[in-house]
Amino acid sequence: MSLVSGPGRGGVAAMPVEMRLFVDKHVRYIQSLDTRKDELEYWLTEHLRLNGLYWGLTALHLLGHPDALARDEVISFVLSCLHDNGGFGAAPGHDPHMLYTVSGVQILATLDAFDELEKRVTGGRNKIGQFIADLQDPETGTFAGDEWGEQDTRFLYGALNALSLMGLLHLVNVDKAVAYIQSCANFDGGYGTSPGAESHSGQIFTCVAALAIAGRLDLVDHDRLGAWLSERQLKNGGLNGRPEKKEDVCYSWWVLSSLANLDRLHWIDGDKLAVFILQCQDPELGGIADRPGDMVDVFHTVFGIAGLSLLKYPGLVEVDPVYCMPRSVIKKCLGK
Amino acid sequence: MASHGVLRGLGAGVRSEEARQKELQQIAAYNDLVELVNTKVAERQYTIEVLDLITKLLNENPEYYTIWNHRRRALRYLFAAPDPKDSSPGPSKRHAQDLVESDLRLTFLLLRKFPKCYWIWNHRNWILRIAESFVQTAEARKLWSEELQLIGKMLHADSRNFHAWSYRRFVVAQLERLQAPATSEPPSREARQSLTESEFEYTTKMIKTNLSNFSAWHNRSELIPRLLAEREAGSVARRKMLDDELALICTAINTDPFDQSIWYYHQYLMSTLSLDCPPQDRIVHDLSNHDRQKYYAHEMEYIREILEDEEDCKWVYEALLHCAGCYLEVEGGTQAFTTRDMRYWLDQLKRLDPLRKGRWDDLGRSLKL
Ligand SMILES: [Zn+2]
């Protein structure tokens, strides 16, 4: 992206106004999220609380404000969502599920808090690992979300993500999981939720990232999938999730990270995408929306910022395209 | 926390004191209901009254997955309990069927309002699988057939809803499972007649309504290999299938050459010609390189004709370069086109599609242009 060599060291303040990221406003927006208890929406979204914390915390780290949320409070909240069986629920009292277990592990990894986990819950890491491992289908290699058995490649990716962060990948059959992903591949190079399902950018992200964790990106048709992903960019710079659909900021992450994992980031116009993401900011109250002028939320905020980080927007901390976490955290966890 | 397409509006975040008070009352009522349900479930009070409270809460918040789990726990208990309206002991089949029907109604109404909510789709699937265990095969088949009709309605409302398409494939698999004879003897040809033919017809219908429906094109590409296998199609029938599909897509391209769904289906057909195509995915099994070359040349010929009316359609140039690459792979010579043609097509791509400049540069290098 030309911004890197553009305005030089003048930083964000020297940027043309349409290229400005409102860092302080986004930090304040994220800090405000847990103080909005007088809004019904706060209560109606309790089933996303732990995901929301992961989204908010990751956004703050990428913005270079890792201490904007109190570390002890975050860890206490995360551990209050942990069940005896090693799974995390969305909030205290919510049932354990893969989706929240992954967020719990990602937050603990970002805060370098696995020691605190062991101090408060003896054998905590292994318990979590076992919860995840027990959800693998021994027949097909894919994963269920919880005891009720619904399966989805999102859960497979989540499992490999969390287990690898804890150094526990050996608890599952990685080869079988890889074979399952291959069975979801389509002629266009993409992947769907299950064998036979249409390619979808969100599922492509989970399948490509899972293959990256398994060290099997060689199985992906780089050129064919790269071509399909590059066609997600529309004239206004935004990216959509499937052919003939509307653009949306969250896809700037699913599509862009997949292009990065395939080494094809240069197959779309990064500058135009950056401008599109920046147009989706709320310039007054902070936060990023799905499209310009829409209501912001923390989900689109983190994926917008992570997209900008992949595009090397100046001043942002480098994001890892496989984990959607700071690159430095991944280096520390994986030792690479 | 993850909203789509909701306008920010003016003065967002500013509420009148009256509106704030009203919202606080709504919050209190909602939280009271949550607490009541959680308390009753913790006490294992799995009664019809508690089930009604759960229904009320799910209507207010269908994303609250733990409440769906509570519902399943309560239902599992109620299925095994005697009918309250009946004095005979033991579980009542009629009572269980009433419960199933009321959950099918609940999820149907919720899906109309929240067609993209995973948990509602999951619950519907769960309740149908449970229902199957109470009923005879014929009744089970009826349940799943009604389900197929419902999905038809959902896809009529949103022809690209990928939950609905996935669910459709799942429902079809259930119907096929129930139609298979229970004996271990190999089924006769008629018994094996699955829903592949009618599903293939369905994609034809969907495409005719809207050429731009890639979900339908995709499903068609999934059905073709199965259809041919089930028809036990020989070489002639397989070639006819390929030619018919190419003719269909050729008409579609002529109708709207700017629609990418159509070009993806064209790419699919081309991919089945390739030497790299796995045998089970091929439409024609006995293609010689000479056949391939003829197909590629023919495709290029009619795609070039589109240029006469649409010289600014990038998909045309991309398809030409793709076919040219394939042609060169099976035959060294370039009778159908020259290197100059290829360079011209690449230049047009760069002119018409600057967003993907990096990709066209790489393509030029890989084709040595
Ligand atoms: Zn979105």
C-alpha cells in the first residue's frame, strides 16, 4: 500500500482527511462498551459477550493501546465464563461452546495469562484442550460446537486455533481434520460450511487458516482461489462475501487475510479498500460499521482495523492473518 | 454487537429522558424473564408453563443459544412424560407430536423474521430428527417433504440465503435416506431413483427466474456428476449433457455478459474438461486432447463474438485468456489465436480492471506475454 511510503513520518495527522483513522475515538468507543447497561441492546447481546471482549481487546492491541482495558478485570471475567468441563460460555451462566472457548483462549494468549489460568484453575489448560478435543468427530475429522453436535468448518478452525495457541494440537487428529477441509473444496477453489456447500468468504477464511495452522497450505489452489477472492473487490473498494452480493467491512478481513495467507495481497487495490474501511468509521463517537453511514459495532470495528493493519496502515500494530491477533503474540505462543 | 445494514441516523446515542426511562423498563422486564427461565431450568421444572416462558424469551431474543439448549432439555423430559390431558401412564405419542408441531411452528415464525440465525436452523433440524424417532417411515417422509416445501418458500423470498441452500441439501439427503429400502440387497434402479433429477430441475427453474443466482448454478455443478452416474449415462449421453450445458451458459452469457455468476459456471464447465479434473467430477470421461482443443476453440469463437457488442466487458477477456491457456496446455500450436491476440486481451484487462492490476501482471508473467 502506497501509504507506507506516502506521507512519511508525519503520521496520521498529516494524512488527507479521507485517509484518517480516528484512533482515540475508537479506543474510547471500545472502552464505553461495558458501560452501556442502560441500553436494551447491551442485554440482548449477552450471548456475544466473550467474543465481544476478544474483538475489543484485539482492536485495542492493534491500535497500540493494549492497556485501555484493565488486565485483571478482563482475566477475571474470562475465567468466570469457564465451566468445569473446560469449555467457555458467552458470559457467566451461558452454556459452554466452541465459539466462546476459542475467544477465551485467544484473550488469555493475548494477555499472556496462561500462568494465571493455571493458578486459578489447576490443570486449566489441559481441561480446555480436552473439551475441544472431545468435540472432534472421529469418523470425519470435523468438529461439533458443543454437546448438541452441530458441525461447521468454523468450529474446526476454532479448535485448531485454540489448541495451537496452547501447544496442544497433538490432542486431535490433524490429518483427519485436513482431509475434511479438502472434502469441502469447490471447483472455484473456495470452501463451504460442509461438503457440497457453496463457497463463502467466511468459510474460506476458516478453511485456509486451519490449513495454515496444520502446515498444509500446499493443498490450496492458490491461483484459482486467489482469483475468486480478488473478484470480491467492488468498484467502491469494499469487498463482498460471495458473487453478486453487497460489500461489507467484515469481509475486508475474511477475504484479505485469505489473500495474505495465499501470498496474493497484491491482487486487489489496497488503497481503495483502506479508503472504504475508513469511510465506515463513525467520526464522532468512534467505531466502524459494515458500510458507510450504518450503525457501528465492535465486530466490524476489529475486522476493519485488522484489515487496515494487513494493508500496513501507518501506526497500527501488525496483525497475524491466520489468528486475527497481534503478530507478536503469535510469535511468542508458537515460537515462530 | 454485530449489526448489518442498520442506519446510524442523526444524533445517534442521544435519547430523551422519556425514551431512556422506557428503555430501562424494557431492560428490567427482559432481565426478569431471563432470570425466571434460568431459575426454573436450574430447578429442573420442565413443565409446559416453563416451555411457554422459554418461547416468550426466544421470541424476544432468538440468538440466546443457552435458552435453545434449555428448550431441548425441557422437551427431552416432556417427550418421556405422560400426557397431562390423558390419564394413562407412560409417554404419549400424541403429546410428543403436539410438542414437535408447536416447535416447528415456533421456528418457522422466527425464521421468517431472522432467516440468518444459525440457532433457529439448528433447533429445527434437531426437533425433526427427534420427531423421526416417534413416527413410522411414511410419516417421517411426510415431515421431511413438508420441510422441502418450506425451504422452497424461503428460497423464493431470498434466493441466495446460504443457510437455506445448505438446509435444502440436508433435507434432500434425509428424504433419500428414508426412500432407500431397509434391506441389505442392492436396490433396484427405480428404488435408487433419488431426488437428483427433481433437484436438477429445481436449479433450472431458479436460474430461469434469475440468471444471476450463483447459489443455484453452484448446486447444479454439484448435481451433474451424480445425475450422470444415476442415469448410468454413456459416452453419448455425457457429451450431450456437456453440450447442452455449454449451450445454456452461452445463452446466459449473451443475455448478460457482465454477470459474474454466469462466468463462474462457465469456468466450472471448462474445469471439467481439464486433464487435472478428478475422474469422479468429469462430465465426459473419454475426451481426447483433440476433443479438448475443439471445445476450447469453440468456446473462444463464440466468446469473441460477444466482443463485437461488448468490447468493455472484462469477463470476456479473462475467459479468452483462460481458454487460451488451456488450449496451449493440450496443444503446442496456436491456430485459433496468436500471441498478439493474447497480449491484446491482457492489455484490455489491465485497462478495464485496474483494481486487480497485480493479478493481471502475474497472469502475464505466467503466460509469458
Ligand atoms: Zn459484516
